[in-house]
Amino acid sequence: MEPIWILLAILAVAILGRANSVAIATGLLLILKLLRVDNYLFPVLEEGGVFWGLVLLIAAILIPLARGDITHHDLGRIFTSWLGIAALFLSLLTTYLSGLGLQYLTVQGHGDVMPALILGAVIGAAFLGGVPVGPLITSGLLALMVKIVSRA
């Protein structure tokens, strides 16, 4: 029964914080849990959910390219500007951090920090105008911080 209460608490915070994507995801997990199909569907979601979620996110971001709104001329211009070079560098950094974060949460087994990551994402969305897509990057920053602190 404890997981249901935790999911309900996350759902409440997500609704109050207007973090719709977190609320929908939490609601979906809550429904699956209440229908008692979690033993069958949770492993499938856990194994492929991040991959397919990223596929959908990247596809949505690439639509302007696929639609032809961004031309090869635009691409040449952006990759020769300081803004494009900065975007490339920051993308490399955040992608690296996301990979560290995913490994920290899954392979290294620190999924217990997820409620704190979700709460931070919801608060950031509600009060700072952010979008709660950062838990992987945040966990990557956390993993990097843990590495640095453990070496000191």
C-alpha cells in the first residue's frame, strides 16, 4: 500500500505545481498499480520507457527539420555562429550528464533519489516556469558531484 501513497503524494504535488507530464505519468502508474497489472507492465515500461520517451521527444524536436522549416543554409549559418557552437558544446555536456544520470539511477541502483528529483522538477516547473524534463540531467549532475566529493 505504501507505493500507492507515495504515487498519490507525487500526483498531488504535480497537480498543484501544474506539472502535467509528471501528473499524467504518475496517474498512469497509479492506475496500473490499482488494476494490479503492474507486475506485467512495470518491467516493460522500466526497460524501454526511457528509450521510447526519448524517441518521441527527439522526433517532436526534429519536426521543423522534417517539415522543411530549417534549410541547409540555416544549418550552415548556425554552425558557424557562436550561438551554434555554444549550443553544440552544451548539448554534448548535457547528453554526457544524462548518460551519467541514467547509469547512476539504474546500473548503480540509486533510484531512491528519484522522488527528490521529481519534486525539484515539479517545483521548478511550478515556480520557475521550467519544464520537468531534467531528472536525468539532474541525476547526472548529482552523480558527478558524488564522484568529486568521494575523491576529496
